[in-house]
Amino acid sequence: MLRTHLTTLDRALLRLLEERAKLCASAPSAEACAPSIEDLLRRADGDIDAARITEVFEAIHEGSAPAPKR
């Protein structure tokens, strides 16, 4: 049961990450799709450390930000 639930959550996260990357692909700059980490940290009420949240969202941004325009 736990494995099934985790797999379902992982797939949902993947879909959301892909959606975010598609939106960022049309952004005028990487800064335009940067996450508001301060807002996310204010809203966090679980067991995830603030430094870990910051690290994860920085990685998400790095992975979904548009490539620099030449």
C-alpha cells in the first residue's frame, strides 16, 4: 500500500514538473519562472527542513528554466 501511494505521488509530481517546464519554455527569461521560495517557506507546515525545500525548488527551477537566448 505504501509503495503504491508513493508511486502515485511521484507520478503526480512528475506531471506537475512537466507542466511547469512547458510554461517556463515560453517565459521571456529564467527569472520570470523562478519560484518564490520565501512564499513557499511561509506556507510550509510539514516536516521538511527549510534548507531542503530551498534546495529542491532551486533544482526544479534549474531544470525547468528556459535556456538563455542567443
